[in-house]
Amino acid sequence: EQIDKLNKQLTREAWEEAQEMLDAKRAYIYDLREVKALDADRPPRGDLSAEISIRGEIIGTLSARAPEGGHFSEGDRVILRAVADRIALAIENARLFQETQRTLAETSNLYQLSRQMNEANTLADVVRAIITIAVPNATSGQIWMFDDMAAFKQSEWMQLEVDVSNTPREEDEAALIGLRLNLAEHSILNRMTADKVTLVHDILHDNRVDDELRDVFAQLGARALVLIPLAVRGVWRGVISVALPEPKRFNEREGRLFTALIDQAGVAIDNRLLLKQTEEALARNENLYAASRIINTAQTMQDLVFAAVAVAGAAPIDFALGLLEGRLDESGWPTALNVVAQSEYGNVFEMGIAYPIRVPVQSQLRGREPEVFEGDEAIEDERHPAYWARQSGYRSIAITTMFADNQPIAFLYVMSREDYVFSPDDYEVYRALAGQMSTQIQNQRLLEQTEAALDETSRLYVASRAISRAQDLEQVYQATSEHLTAATLRELEETVSMRVM
């Protein structure tokens, strides 16, 4: 009995789906000349009828009308019943054949889609494969990545990384890469789950789509919308969106195809991301190696800043190196900053500008972590280490402290005049640079101290010999003044000359 009920249910659902997909008419009439489709709400009446039944499920009726003045016999009834059974068998065979063909087509599409995504060289090629095979009438497709790559629940933003359009766009709609959306501010994004596709039949009449999001997807050419979670190695890392130009009612087969893309597209995109990350890591390591060579052979502070410039490449970033000098405050931190070198648009300049500073007790600089200021974040304390950079017009500022023997000796400034988002990789790179620079700065200081000590020892030795050869007090005085005060006088002359200049 349960099997019979299941057969009836499957037959009814399959037949309804077949009718919907075929957009089939539900009533027909044959007037001995031709077959005509009729309104299903007003089917023709007949003098004799037989139910069309498939596995116990009634899907229609076969009716016959007797000629005027005539009537049907019992034999006619038997014949009509037999014809109805043959019609049911033919309909079922046709439906099963079409179902098989559609299943084969669906399997073929999945195979072709998987093959093209695996052969894709870029993320744009992956999106192009999706909108070409899975949604051929789509206007565009996008890949949005979450800021936090670990898990969606920890992420607040997603950013448009790839945008592929099948149709020309207006000039102000062409550059959408980098567009960021706050997930909490958009209901439809906030309600998404990692294992379920979200379908929007019409963005103009869907209450889940707010006005801001509606405008964004309208720029992408969307009237209907498909949002597919992007899962990579079991972790939800982003969303694939597909825009369609007209409102659309998605059927069950399309839903299955989109659901299959959750994992298939995730694997293909993950491969491209891993390749991209490997290439970026290789380039970063090569730049770090080149920077390390520059730092190890640096003769001046400008050379150290130039090493940082070499790592940045084409990024819109400037650097500055500030040495910590002056007396120490009550917490043991220097109270003066000497910006000795700074880069601008790839060129490095010697500076030598001093600023009084006070590092706040709660500052991350004291904890060996970069301190970051972004956008319009105010810096009101004129003695804050970042104040001079903000006054110089930099909107994004990251400061890393350099230490030697647990004592702060310098700051490395990473700055941009644009709203630049520093990535975790950026912090690791510049932290590594700061570590190498601190060693070189300390080595130069030790070298200067050693040279000064050697010079002092040499002058004492020469003065001692001259004094030992003196015959009277006047010669002793001359030897002392000549050998011990000459260096001090030269330093005073250089200082006076620099002040005059």
C-alpha cells in the first residue's frame, strides 16, 4: 500500500513538472479534421468518457461525443477504455523519454561545466563557464569574497573580486571591482547559509532585497538573481552571484544545478586562489630576498627605506623611517622622533626632521604590534607618533616598532594617501622588514660607537706619546691641546657650519 502511494505521488509530481516544463496545454479536441488545443478551465463535455490513469494516478480524461441522434454501446465503452489505457502508456513513455533526455542533458551540462571550470586559468574564466553553461541567458556573474577567510560567522564584509559581464555597461557602471558590502546591513545576505542556494525571482518585488542592494545588482544587470555559496574545503569563503535580465521562476532542475555548483565551483575557484596565493607568495619572497640584500648592504638610512619600497612594488604606499632619540620618559620610552628618510611615489629622500613624541601607555606600539589608522580616524594628540604623518596628508597609516635588546630604537611607517586596507600578509612582510632593519640600525650604531672608541683610544695613545716626550710644562700643554681637543674643535666647527647653512 505504501509503495502504491509512493508511485502515485511520484507519478503526479513528475507529470506536473513535465507539464510545467513543456508549458503543455491541458485540453485538446479532435473534430474529425484536426486537433485543437482548448482552455483547460472549460474542457469539452462528452457522452462517454474514460479516465487516463498512470500507476493508479488519474492525470486526465478521454471523452467522446456521439453523433446527433446516435448513442454509444457497451462495446464502444470498452474500446474507449482501451484507447485511454494506450494513451496513458504513450504519455508515460513520452514523459519518461523526455525525462531521460533532460537528465542526460543535465549530466552533460554538469560534465561540461566541471571540465571548463577545471581548465579555467583565471577566476574570470570560472565565472564565464558558469554563466555560459549553467545560465546561458545571464547578463553577468560575480565572485564575492569574505574579508575573514576562516568562517562566514566571523566576517562582516564581502568584496567584489571578479565581475564578468555579457553585455556592455555604462561608463559609471564598468568599474565595480573592489565594491564592498556589509553583510549585517542586508537581510538576504545575512540570512544565507553555506549549503543553500538563494534565488530571487524579481529583485524589484522581493522584500528580502533592500534598496541599496537592489541598486548594486541593478548596476550588474540583474532583474532576477542567483546567490550561490562558495565553499572551499568545507569552509564558506564567499558568494557567487549570477544576474539575469528578466524576472524568472526557477524550476527544480535549475535548483539542483545551482546546488551542485556549491562544491564544484568551490573546488575550481580554490585551485585558482591557491595558484594565485602561491604566485603572490613567490613574488613576495623574491621581493623580501631582494630587500634583505639591500638592508644587509645598506650604508645609509635611505637605503633601508629603499628596501621597503622594493617590497611594495606598484602598491600606492610610501614609507618613512624614524629614529627614537632624546631623553626617556617615566616608562623608559624616548620622547623624540627623528624622521631620517622618507619615500614618495617610489623615490627616497633624506629628511632629518625631529618631532617631540609621547607613545600612549595603551598603544599597540608598546606591545610590538603595528598600530593602524585608517580613513578619517582622528589623531588629536600633537605628540602622537602618527600625528605628523596625518598632517602630511596620509589617510592610511601603519606604524611598526623596531627593538634592540628590548629597547625601542625606531619606527617604520607604512603610509598611503588613499584609503588602503592593509592585509595580514602586509603586516607579516613589514614586520619582517622592521626586524631586519632594527638589526642593521643597531649594527650601524655599534659600528659608530666602535669607531668613536677607536678614535678616542688612538688620540689618547698619540697624546700620551707626545706628552711623554715633552721637556717642560709648555710642551705638555701644547701636546694635550693639539691631540685631545682637535677632534672636539672639528665637531664644533662642523656644527657651526651646518647651523650657518
